[in-house]
Amino acid sequence: MTRMDDPAPAPTRADRLLGGIERAGNRIPEPFVLFVGLFTVLAVVSTALALGDVQAQVEGTDEPTVVRGFFTGEGIRWFTTTLVDNFVGFPPLGTVVVILLAVGIAQRSGLLSTVIKRSFSGWPSWALPYAVALVGTVGSVMADSVMIVLPPLAAMVFAAAGRHPVAGLLGAFAAAGAGYSTSLLVTSLDALFAGITSAVTGSLPDPGTPVTPVSNWFFNIASSLVLTVVCGLLITKVLEPRLERLRVPREQTDTGDGLGAVEDVTDLQVDDRARRGMRLAGLAFAVTATAVVLLTVLPGAPLRNETGGYLPESPLLDSVVFIVSALLAVPGIVYGYATGAFRKAADVPLAMTEAVKDMASFIVLAFVLGQFIALFNWSGVGTVLAVTGADALAGLGFTGFPAVLAFVLLCSLLNLFIVSGSSMWTIMGAVFVPLFALLGYEPGFTQAAFRIGDSATQILTPLNPYLVIILAMLRRYEPQAGFGTLISRFLPFTVFFWLAWAAVLAVWFFLDLPFGPGQYARLE
């Protein structure tokens, strides 16, 4: 461990390279100013394209997508009448608010710190990066919630073990974000992608093997395990040593504009009152989880879909935020009263109020983020961008595995602008599923390749709203941190995740291994 009064280690060549990237990236304006500027640029670009009658034909649709301009009568009417809806309908806003209210209860009751102490007190310090990486890469079963809940918990784990908490904070986010499209478990994302792919294959002369939520399962299991190892190594060998060389503080600073304060946990001892609270909180967790199970598995249960199942859509999959929040809040309330942290009913909403104070800056930023994303979708610029890129790649005439890698690279680049995986796959799948089918490849294989591009670069783009949240958390330690700071520290994860994931794809492709039950790369 490097002490703050030790001589500064000499920077490595990688440090100098990443430092240059950080300095350049930190010239990006503050998030609010950045998105006001991006909104203005998009408004001008959309108007220019609309005046030029630019349009794009998405495969499988009857009508072309025509770009609509902001500075037109239609655009002004749209903006003035949907301003509130654009803000309230900004997808991460509700998720972030609800999850952090529950986190506020669990954190301020003392439950989270006690859980961390009990859960990780017996773990060897060297194994923590790999444990955090595994939870992050399989955490998409929690949907977007994993990007809010896991990073501060990982910071607590690292601090408790004497490791750098910022390494846990950033490493957990990198695992959850860059590995979002894969998991050891079958998730709602598998069902969503399978539904989009199946909609495209219906028009193919040879639709190949039917695409189901488990069509990429074997590939996902291998990818998750490989990415876990890669992420653990990057945290241990790259991220944490660099944080020590840069003298990044281990203690938090109350900046007043943060989000989701990360509690410092350095003493792993748990007293008798906390042990009793844990037993009662565990019982509350079991009761809450049992209630969810009963609402799911019993015949006619309300969380089943109309056919009695769960896939591809069901109230269960739409209730992830509720379930995660309940499993945090209910045990947190029980623990708080058991230990005396909560003494009266008003203490619970007070804890939630403190959580809202922490997220005030995000709510302000969500206003302009919501307007930008809404304009991007309404104008049709994103569709034109994706279709143009797809047409350009198709025109290159690539065949074989190089064509697959070019497709993954294109998805990675477009992911910097279109962070919604379902939106991008709707567009890209309509073009590339038929294209690769003509080259002899299964639609399920094309979907597996898309997953790489859909995830690896997600942690680099300021258009990812959760990047703003992790920046606010980082500023608890580094008040001067900016987007460049995040980009320089996440870039190694993106590069090595992309390479490792592509290598897994190559192994499956060339050895003709099944991507899921009955699903191979080549059409028979």
C-alpha cells in the first residue's frame, strides 16, 4: 500500500498515455453544459437533414424513417408539448430514484455496512476483485439496478479489506456496464433480444434454428467466466496500482453535489446488537423473498404472464426494480429498529430524504438528458445513423469471420451514440440478420456477436446516464474528476473485454460449439 507521504512512483508509459486521455477528456464540459450543447447540435443537424429530406429504410418496415427537424413548426410543437413527458419519461430516472430511496434506508440503518462486514470478513483480499467482477458481469439479472447498487457496495468491500475503495467502485461499474449483455443466468435481456430476432427471421427464406431466450446461454456462460477473470486481473494489475501511483484519496470528501454516498467500512468487527439486527433482517429478507416467490410460482400468480409463463414478457420481469427495492428496504427498516438506528416512524422517511438530497444533482441533469434522448429518438437521426453504418459495412463485401468482427466493431461504435441495446438491435438486426443468413450464418449467432458490441463500449460514452451517476460517486473521493478521468480508467476494461469476448466468439465459431441448446453458428 502506498502512503500519501511516500515519494511519488515514476509514471509508467501506460500512465502517461492514459493521463493524456484523461486530460483531453476532462476538457469535456460539465455534464449539464455538455448535454445542452449536444442538444443544440442535434437540433441543428436534425433540421439540416430534414430540409435535405434525408430518410432511411429499415429492413422489414413498410415506410422509411424520415428525419424530422427541431427548428420546424412540427419540432417546436413537439418540444413545447412534450417537455415534461421527456423528463418524467427518461427511463433511468424512475429506476435511480426508487432504488436509491431503498438504498438510503438500508445504508442509513447500518444494514449495508454490517452485511459487508459479515459477508466479506473471511474472504482473502486477493479474491475480492474477482468476486466483484463476477457479481458485476452476471448482474444484468437485476437489469439496470446493478449499475446503481453494486459500485458503492464494492467500494465498501474494498475499504474493509484495506484495498483502495475507488478500485472497487470503478471496477464494479466496469464489470456491470461493459459485460451487461452476458450472464450466467437467463435474463429478461435474453428474452428481449430473442423476441426482436424472431421478428426478423419470419421473413427469411430459411429462418434457421428458432431463436429463444436460451439460444446464447452456453456462449453467455463462457463469456461471463472469461470476463470475470479479465476484469479481476484488470482491477488488480492495472486499475488499483494506477490509483495508488496517482495518489487518489481513499477517504471521501463531502462535495455537496454527489450521489449515493459510499460509506467507509474499515472495522470488520460486529457487536451483539448488530448480530441481533442481522438475524431479524435476514428473517425479513426471507419473508419478503418468499412473498415474491409465491406471487410468481403459484398457479394463476399475478406475476405470471397471460399464458402462465414468464418469457418473453411478464409482470415478473417488469417488477425487477420493485423486487430489488423491497429486498433492500424491508430488511433495512427491520434492522434499523432492531439496532436503535431508527427509533420512531419519522426516521424512515428521514433516511429516504437524505438519499434524495444526495441525488439532487442527478435529477437536475436528468432533465436535460431526457430532452436530448427524446430528441434523438423523435428526430430519427439515430435510425439514419445506424442504417447508414450498416449499409456501409454491407457494401464492403466482407465474408467469413472478418465480416463478423467488422459487424461487432460497428456495433461498438454505434453503442457510443445509441446506448439502448433493444433500440440498436431492432435496427441492426433488421439489416444484419438477413445479411448474415445469406452468408450462411444462424440468426442466433448474429445475435451473439451483437452482444459484444452492445456492451463493451457502454462505459465510455457520456450518453450512458449511469456514467453520470458513477462520476458523482467518484467525486466523493476526487472532487475534480471529470469524464476524462472515467474514460482513462475504463478504457483498459473496454479494450480487453472486447478482445477477450471476441476471442470467445472465435473459439465458438471455429470449433463449431453450440451457442445454446441446438444453436450453432452456421445454417445447415
